[in-house]
Amino acid sequence: MPIVVEVFSSPGCSKCSHAKSVLRKLVDEMDSEEIEWREVNILKELDHAVALGVLSTPAIAIDGALVFTSLPSVNKLRSELECRLGGK
């Protein structure tokens, strides 16, 4: 099963837009078919965001667990994904 990365954002949020572009670039660089990501609009999926504990955006969940409550550095995100890929 692929690693599922969810980026929680809200419309019009410039930090959220940046988070999504950073994540896209990182996943492209890692060139892994084992990473699946999706953008989650908290206004449309509020219940899902609340269930994971998202209190602000941007936030990143991996495999259904909130991992980053704010935008992590590229190195932190890469390290987390590489660790999870290594464990599969």
C-alpha cells in the first residue's frame, strides 16, 4: 500500500499554496510510486480535519495521522517520508 500524504489547506491561504507546491516538488524529486498525496480543503472536509486534530493550516497528515501541524522544512518532510518508505 502507498504512503498517503494529505495536505490540509484553506482557500486563499498563501502558506497553504506554498505547502502544496513544496510537497509536489518533493514527491516528484523522490520519484516514488509508493507515495500518494492529496489536497484536503478543510472547508469541504471539516469533519476529517477535526478528527485528525488539525487546528490550523497548512498541516500534513501521513497515513491518517497528523504529523506536521505547520509547514515543515523540506528536509524534515523528506526525512519523514524516507523513514516511512524504508519501513515498508
